Amino acid sequence: MISSYCACMTTEYAKCATGHGMLLIQLAGPNRGEPWTADGARGMLRRAGRRAELPGRIKPHTFRHTTTSKILDISGNDPMVAKVAGNWASARTVEEVYGHTDQHSPEFIAVLEAVWGESE
């Protein structure tokens, strides 16, 4: 995947990009070199989901949520790390919208086991 990305950035992308810095661009047609619209990204994900026979719709925002959640897990729930890595406007937004309990902490696991009746 990395070599494919590098090849794209040094060939098609380099020929077409118009200096806007957007990664997903149109490679053909009258809007060649322009960034994809949100509808274009959703359409690509819809078609890829169908080809892969995935259930339900794949939404671009899901990638942002998943990435932010993973960054919070890896950083020990540090909202400032997630803010910077995800280019969020504020750490407060990360805490309020994406913040979650450390799902790997022994305390959290003990509470779940007690609620589910799995504790001894």
C-alpha cells in the first residue's frame, strides 16, 4: 500500500494537482486536478463497499471517528495528542465527542464484569 501511495504521489498526482494540497483529486474529466467533492468520496466508498460485499453504508466520517478513537487508545486517552494528530480545533471537542473510557483498564473491565454478572 505504501509503494502504491508513493507511486501515485510521484506520477498521476504530481501531474494533476493544482497546488491545493488535497490528497484525493480527480484524475480525468473537466475538473482534472481538483479535489474530490464529499459526494465523490461517498460514491467511491459506496462502490467499493458493494464490490467487497460489505453490509451497510461506509461513511467518510467513520474514518475520522475510528482514527481519533485509536489515537486516544494509544496515547492513554490524551485529548491533546488526539487534537494535534486529528487536526481538531480543540481538545475539548475530542473529550466531549470522541473521548471514551480506557477500555483496557483493569477498573473498567471489573465494572463491566460486575454489570454483566461475570465477576466471581
